[in-house]
Amino acid sequence: MRAKPLLVTIAHRLAILAYIAFALFPLFWLLKVAVTPNDLLYSEGIRLWPSRASLEHFDFVLRHSAFPVFFRNSLIVSGSTAVVVTVLASLSGYALSRFRFRGKYWLVTLMLLTQMFPLVMLVAPIFKILSPMGLTNSLTGLVIVYSAFNVPFATFLMQSFFDGIPRDLEEAAMIDGATQFVAFRQIILPLTLPGIAATLGFVFTAAWSELLFALMLISGNEQATFPVGLLSFVSKFSVDFGQMMAAGVLALIPACLFFLLIQRYLVQGLTAGAVKG
Amino acid sequence: MEYTLRRKGLPAIRPPLMKRIADASAPYLYTAPALILIVTVMLVPLVLGVSYAFRDVQLLNPFSGAFIGLGHFRALAEDEAFFRSLRNTLWWTGASVLLQFTFGLILALLLDKPFRGRALAQALVFLPWAVPSFLAGLNWAWLFNPVVGPVPHWLYAIGIMSQPANILSDPQLAMWGPIVANIWWGIPFFAITLLAALQAIPRDLYEAASIDGAGPVQRFLSITLPFLAPTIAITILLRTVWISNFADLIVVMTGGGPADRTQIVASYIFTQAFKRLDFGYASAVALVLLALLLAYSLLIVILRQWLISKD
């Protein structure tokens, strides 16, 4: 009887390991090629680690290419989008959580619909609208577009966090004479800090990854975000794999940092929602 | 919030008019900024896009813009590339959703019970989800590239390929490239959602079942699956719509090629707008896609009603 649980345990751990290997291998390979010096790249094609590693590609990318500009642009766009969306979504999520009002049903329906229809439909009209306002080829334009795309989901996310906080708290404050907005700002918001962090993380990652609208709205290197810069780099210098992958590794850093920060709350938060729902 | 009425023992005092107006408008003030943003950046362009579908809108042609009625749709009816992209969309969506779900469910089951190092394992297997989609696409394109990537050499070594070649340039196999990348990228989403649902199943149910002598397979079929069913249904539905619109990986990895073999409708729309700058035609294709997605959603709703009424 003892042998069977042991076998099951071993099979379980092996399966987990297989998943981890599948998840990490592409990223590992990215890093491997990024540190392989050019003269070894072809001669040691599929070795798992080069006989000599170097940071020359990172050095080149950081000092002699436009990538620091792309990196900065992406940070500005993603950071601003995350802040704008989190502020707007806290307000609207709070309204959905605490008020009953006419139009609530329509608001929720509208927000759900925006999650369903293909955003690629909007590529052409948004370009046409933003272009005369001077918002194409501008980081501000991207922030506006990304904020709108992310507000609906962020609203639902914030709403679920507000739902988890008892109403008595702000009612008590209001009996003591505070207005509801003051109660919201000074009592409820500090309690939802984990939710705010999760929302910031989600939106930052989404904006950092967005490609199609950035490709359409941005032309030229000055305002390019990281995806646009990397793709134009790939099509222009498609031979220098080491440099491209070094740039790829750099693009990975902020997204992974945010992920490691929020992944602990990921299943927890969803579980809380599922138990309630 | 009608907290004024809650003062016990005192007669309810009607608040002054200004206060009542402020109270009534409060929810709208809270939601207005988000609503305005959504309407101006999503709803207005959507309506405008629908109008483009019936107009000749080309970015580089200042004389375009005239109303042409159903002209785009007539062209569309004879557009071989469009119909190929429709078939490709079905194949791309079906294979991606099915495989993501299967591997995601297995992963969720593996992570359900506590074991040493679970937190670390969970963080590692969920990591692809944090990788920006364009980078996932590039990363896999490089892995499939025989010059720097190992995959063609492995396929060659185990005898699947006669020589280490790039599957992304093989018309018969090219679609597998974006699909594999999509599976890698999308497993965590399914695993996270299903894991959350799994953890919400009351543990004592399993204990009761095993006391009653139910084996693991029986417990899975009669407890786990029924509890997961609603989550599975809703995630697969939403994911199907989402993936059929998800063009990033294809745009990055193949650009729709070779010979349109990996072009899906969403990437076709993007190509028409971005490369050919034909906004009118792109919007017409987009309108057809929207109609198909609406039909799909409607079908699901009707199917659900029918299933409920049958019980």
C-alpha cells in the first residue's frame, strides 16, 4: 500500500517539473542567446549554454541603440496608464459596489460589451480621430487609448475589492459627520491597497504589452514604445540575434517584476471572488 | 445612501434640497470620468468604424470618403483571402482554446493540493502569462528559427523533419507556430482561473466522499467536474471570443504568411488598415467579424436557455 502513494507523488512532481521546464525554456533560451558572443552563436548553435558568456549585446543595446528611449517611452506610457486607470476605476468601482442607481445596469452592460468586441475594429477610426488632434505619434494619445481599453476590466476588479469591505465602516464615519467622499478616500481606499496594487500591476502589464495600436499610432523612433521599437529593430537588423534577444530580455524585466509582486494575490483574489459569486 | 433615516428614535428628517440633489447625483459623478473615456475612445470610434464600412476611406487618398453603399461587401464576397482567413480563424481558435484548456486544467489539478515548494512552482509556471505577447511571439519565432533556435534540430533529431527547417515558412505547418506560442502563453490564464474555482470547492465534500468509498476518479467526476462546470463554460466562451480576435502573435511571428496560410480575420483587418491603409475595407471586414461574434454569442445564450429549460 505504501508504494502507490509514493509513485503518485513522484509522477506528480515530474509533471510539475515538465510544466516548469516548458514555461521557462523559451525565456531561458532568450537569455542564453543574449549572452552568447557573436562568434560562438553559429558554431555552438544548440548547446544549452555557450562556452563563453558575455554581456556585449546588452552593452551595445544600452549604449548604442535607441532602446533606452523605447524603454523610457514604454515606462511613461504604462505608468501613466496604470495611474489614470486605477484612479478612474476606483471611483467607478466604488459606485458600482456601494450605490444603487438608475443607469447602473446600462453602465455594466456597456463595460461588458467593450470586453467582447474586437478592438482591432477600432484601429482605423481611432487613428482618424486622433490624427487631426495631433495625438498620433504622441505618448499622450497612447495613454488615452490604453486607459479607455483598460478601465472596464479594472472597474470590475476594484468593485470586487470594495465588495469585500463592510459598509459599516463608512456608515460609521458618515454618522460622525464625514461626507461619503471623505469616508471613501480616507477609510475605504487605504483598506483596498492590495486591490489598488493588483489593478496597477494588471494595467501596467497590459499597457506594456500592447502592440497593434502602438504600431498604428506611432511612427518613427522618437515616440516608439518597446514593442514597436523591438519589431522595427527585428525587421531592420534581422541578422543580429544576440542584440535582439538582449533587448527582449530587457523588455521582460518590468513585466516580470510586477508579476512576481502580484502573483501571490492572484489566486487568492480570484478565490475570494469565486466564493462570493 | 440613506443613512439619515437610520437614526433610531428620532423622526426621519428630510434632508435639504441641495443635499438630496448631491446624493442623487453622487453615483453619476463617481462613474462619469470612466464613462466619458469609454464613450469617446471606444463607442464613438465604433460607430465611426461602422460608417467607414459603407464609405471609401483611404488614408493616403484625400479624395476618398464618398459613400459607396455595399461596395466593400460585394468585394468581400469575392475575396478569396478573406474566406481563407475565416477558415484559419476557426482552426487557430479551436486548436488554441482546446489545448490551452486541457493543459490548464491538468496544471490546476496538479497545483490544487498543498506540497512543498508549491508557491515557487506556481510562480514559475504562471510566469509566461506576464510575458508581453509581442515578446512571446518573437521568442517562439526565434525558437523555431533553425539558425538560433533548437526546435527544428530537435524535430530533425527525432525524425519528424527531414531537415532542420523553419516551420513558420512551411505553408502546411506554419499555423502550428503561433498556436504553440499561444498555448505556452495562455495555459496560465486557464490554470489560474480553474485553480481559483478548485480551491473554492468545500474540502469536506471530498472527505465525505472518500469515507463513503469513492475512488479518485469517481471523486473527480462527481464532485470536481460539476463544481468546475460553470467556470469552465464561462472561461471557454470568453476565451474563444478573445482568442479569435487575438492577432498579436500572428502579426509578430508570420505577418499572416506564408501565402496567407496563417492569416486570421483579426490580423487581416490589421493588415488592411496598417499596411494598405484601406480603412474602409478594413472596417467592412471588421463589421463582418463583429456580426459573426455576435451570432456566436447569441447562439451560446440560446443554447444555454434551451439547456436550462430542458432540465
